[in-house]
Amino acid sequence: MSAEPVAVVVTTDLTVGGMTCAACVNRVEKKLAKLDGVTATVNLATGRARVSHPGHVPPEELVATVEKAGYTATLPAPPEQPEGGDEDEPESVDTRRERERLTVTALLAVPVLVLSMVPAWQFRNWQWLCFVLAAPVAVWSSWPFHVRALRGLRHSTATMDTLVSLGVVASFSWSTYALFLGGAGEPGMLMPFSLLPSASEGAAHIYLEAAVGVPLFVLAGRFLEARARHGTGAALRSLAQLAAKEVSVREGAAERLLPVEQLRTGHVFVVRPGERVATDGEVTEGSSAVDLSLVTGESEPVEVGPGSAVVGGAVNAGGLLLVRATAVGADTQLARITKLVTDAQAGKARAQRLADAVAGVFVPVVLALAVTVLGFWLGAGADPQAAVTACVAVLVVACPCALGLATPTALMAATGRGAQLGVLVGGPQALESLQHIDTVVLDKTGTLTSGHMTVARVTAVPGGLGREAVLRLAGSVEQGSEHPLGRAIVAYAQRAVPERPLPEVGEFSAEAGRGVRGRVEGRLVEVLAPDDEELPPALADALPVAEAAAYTPVLVRVDGVAEALIEIGDVVRPGSYRAVDRLRRLGVRPVLATGDREAPARAVASALGIEEVHARCTPEQKADLVRELREDGHRVAVVGDGVNDAAALAGADLGIAMGGGTDAAIGAADVTLVRGDIEALGDAVRLARRTLGTIRVNLLWAFGYNAVTVPLAMVGLLNPMVAAAAMSVSSLLVVGNSLRLRAWQPTRTRSRTR
């Protein structure tokens, strides 16, 4: 008896268009879940759906299911056209159209709101001017709401757009009836502002302010939300841009320039100084120093030669290399990092899931209440105008304007204030769990340290040529070197002796892995790696100190005499200790995770008082560390600046990127330290926590507002004009509370200095 075949589960990502609220997310997930064996997670912020389905369910069927639900869906772009690469232009066009629609709506709606709510300004035939201004708002400005509401009706579903559309249609239709048939169009008609609906005395009331106020505030809220969500695909686009576009393939003695997509395993390609390695491979000829900091986090350039492995995306900092490709396409390390970032961004926070669930029942409940109110009033023998008034009031007052403004206005205010403080807050998703953050994973290179080679200390032999003279000679001979250590010495010498230009070097020669030598002003100057030769006591004592601090020591000899020891390394940023200390004071445990070697990692951790250290971490290992910490119950923030940090940043509860880092790291992060100052990290955490608190207050007010006003509208204690005014006041209160963030000041805590 043969065993039953194991069902193969496939994961497919879809780009879903047309979603405007959490109710849309709920509907798409439910429609996909009706397929046999299919589960889906839909992210409103990214417009992506991650679908797990059996192999026998083709992706085309998933697309058709989403389209049957009333939305658009597309499959991912093929590998040679990286996803997200062309998203900026369409998004910019859509944003510009929404801004134009909002601007025109505001110009038309504001006069209607003012005239309707300020009786003293109502002139003869004012109501007809309001009608002329309100008509394009009710039709053109609200057209997207009407279209989406009709689409939902065809698919037997209701969303926030349904409420907006019905509120606008009902209030404008009743106002049109009142003007043309109900006596409200008579010259000299005045409409008093009343908190309670009153019986009509001959002329029916008009509610044009509700017809224009609802679309105005909803459009404003959605425009701000779109601004807050802009740039979701930045991380993936940056990763795609990091890869080489063309590669020179060596065929015998000739070279042929090919698109990188045509590169195959086994091809030998050329990497010239300053060029990026096209793909993972093995060096077959040549030697050089390779800068891996953007890919692995390794601060010190790595010497490579025949047989050495190199990673795609690394930069050749030295001589000419010939590399045999060992992995291409999806098998490369850069491609794996891209996949990790994609996977991490596919999920959504628990609070968002709760909002999706609530939205799934909110709109149908409001519609049911409005119909019930209309039927109850008519059944009780009330005047039809009073019944319609109560029904429209329920629809208008329940429109979620304040709910839509609660998050984006707080984010906009926090972003503006954060920019002044050197901090950019990207979005609310990770901020929802920020108050529980108890662990922060810190990258070393470029985050806690400067990220480039710098002369840390110069120890000169007492009674010798002297510090400045030795630096001048060493800087002169290193001018002929392309090695990053040599460039660090040249830069330091030029700063140390700015009034005297460095002299020319002659008879220059370089020995790979050993150092350089040359003749400067008649003297033989050698800058070499120290060996076991006899060193003067001052230099012999400095050598173990340099190695303990994880610096690279180089010996300077002049005419065969040892004159100085220069220590070069990736130095700790000023303020790193204070930043780490502030994190501890916030109750956050620091963890150091770096792609660098054990010795420099331990040295930096010791200087900053960090106890837990993870060295030689690959991008996958960093992401695994974050996942393990989260599985152990910790709420994790990650701070980094390189491509190797992008996956960990995206997979953490809160990602924080250094402003001087790579675009991929910044795109994957939720918070960016713009000024590249590690001391801004404490400000970032405090501002994020304050922003989250403000959002919660806004949401509490928005829900509380509906809880109070909807019952009042149902029993006839709110007319639509007052409902629109209440909705406006609710929105203004939310905006006002958010604007308080613009005056937020970080609380400085005193900490020890080192």
C-alpha cells in the first residue's frame, strides 16, 4: 500500500491595489481563505499579500480571486526586473493627483462650511452659492468613494468608503430636494445654527455642509496616511541597486562586457580597482584589499589573493582581480539578504490585526444602525424629514475622519520634530510595541564606531626624529599606496602637519601583506607590519596595547631605524558610551552583533560596557539572532548601517538605521538617525515612545467620539450639520494633540563619560 503523497505548500506574494481601509484587508484575506488549503496575510501599508497555498492552486487563481473581491492583483516581477524598482514614479503621480483633489476640495468646501455654520454671514441667495460649490465636491471630489462603494456593493461588501459615499449622497440629495421642492431655495432664506434638530417650519433644512465636510476631512486623512506610508519599497530597491549591472567577462585574452543577468557559474570576470564585485566567487588571479563593510560589516579591508572567496557587492580597494563566479542570481548572498528583507516586511503587528478585525464589523454595524433608525422613525409616525435627518446624522457622525487622522498627523508632527533633532520616524507599525522594548542589538561598524580606518594613536621613540617628522615621512611614502590603511595614514599626516605639504616619494615599492617603502628627501622610509625584530622599549610596550584594543599596528622605519608605531583602526564614535548608558537607564539591554572579528568586537564592547557580544555574524546569523531573542520573549530593537543589517532591521520590533549608512539599511528601518550621531539613539527611543502615546490618545478619542455621538444621532439629538461640526471638532482635537509633538523636548539624563 503506497503512502499518500505529501502536499507541497507554496508561498506567493501578490501586489494588491484598491485597498483603502482595514475592512478591505479583512475582505481580501477572507476571500483567499475560502480556497482549499489557502491562507493569506494582507498588509495594508505595503499593499502586499503573502499567500500560502497548495501546489495545485496556481497563482493565476489567486489573482482571479482577489479581482473577484473587487480589487486588483499582480504577481511579482521576474528576477531580472527587481520588485520595487519602478514604484517611485507611479506613486509620485498618484500622490500628486490626491494633493490636487484635496486642494480643489478645500477651496470649494471651506466657504460652504463657513456660510452654513455662521448665520450672521448668510446673505441673500447664499444657499444657491453653497449648492454650486458643493455639487462638484459631492460628485468629482467624492468620485473615488462612490466608485469603491459601488464596487463593494457588486461584491456584497461594505467598507469605510461605503459610509462616506452614502453620507455624501444622502445629505446632498436631501439638500437638493429641499432647495428645489422643499422651499429652502427662496431668496432671503436663513438657516440658524442649532445643536438639536428642529421641525421644519415651511422650508426644509439643507445639509450641504455635511456633503462637503465629509469628503474634505476623509481626503485629508488619507492624503496624510499616504505621505506616512510613502517609500515602503525603499529597502528592496536599494538592495537591487547595490548589485552590479554589467560585468567584464574574460574569454582567453579578450574581455566581453555582459549584463550581469547573463553571468553564469564558472565564468571568469574582471574586477578593477574601485569596482564592485559582480557576484559571489573565488579569486583566480591577482591580489588586493577588498572592502566588505557594506556587505558583511567587516571594518578592516580583507587581503585577498588566488583561492580567496569574495562576496558580490564588495568593493575592490586595490589591484586588478580575476574572479571565477561560484554563485549567481538567487543563490548569492545579496539575493538571500533581499529575500530576508522581503519576508520580514510581509508581516504586520498585533495591533494592526486587531484593527482589521474591528473594521470587519464596524461598517456593517453602522449601516444597519442607520437603516434601523430610518425605519424606526418612520414607523413611529415621525415627519419624513426628521427620519431622514436622523439617518443621515448617523452616517455622517460615524464617518471615521478622526480615526483616519489619528496616526498620520501624529507621525507627521513627530517626523518634523524628529528631523530637527536628527531623528526620522518612519511609521507606526513597529512603534506599537516600542514601550515593551527590552533589548537592543547594536551593530559595531559605522554605528558604534566611525566605520572607516583612522589613526588612533602614534607612539614615537624618545630622542628620535619626533612625532611630526615621522608622520610627514610616513604620509609621503604612503601617497603611492592604494591600501585603505595607507590612505588613513596620509589623511592623518595631512591634518597633523597642515602647514607643510607632503614631499614626493621616489623608488616606491609595495609588498602584498607586508607594507610599502620608498625614498623621501634622500631617506629610505619603510611602513611595515611589525615582526619579531628587536623594538625599542617604547614601541615594544605599545605593541600589545594596540593589539588588545584591536587596532592594526604599523611600524615606521627611517634608514633602517625604528622610529614610531602607528595604530590604525575603526575608532569608537564620540558619545557612544553615553548613548549605551542612556539605553540602560531606559531599561534596555544592549547586545553587540557585528560581522567584524572577535578581537575588535570585544574591545569595543569592553569600552562601552556591553556584556553580550556576537562576532563574525553573517546577515543570516544577525537575522537569526533577532528571531531567537524574539522567540525567547524579548522585544528587540536593532541599530545598524550596512546592507548586512537590513534583514535584521526589518525583522525586529523596531529598526533604527544610522543616517550615514546604506540606503538598504535606512529603507528597512523604522527610525533613522539622520545626523549619524549615535547619541541621537536615546532621543529616537524617547520620541518614538511619546509618538506612540500620542497615537493611543488620538485613537481613544476617535473611538470615544463615536461611542458618544452615534447614540445621540440615533435618538434625534444631533442634526447632520451638528454631526458634521462634531466630526470637524473631533478631527481638530486629534490634530491639535498631534501638533503638541512639535514642541517635544528630549529629557537629558546625566551619565558618566569615558
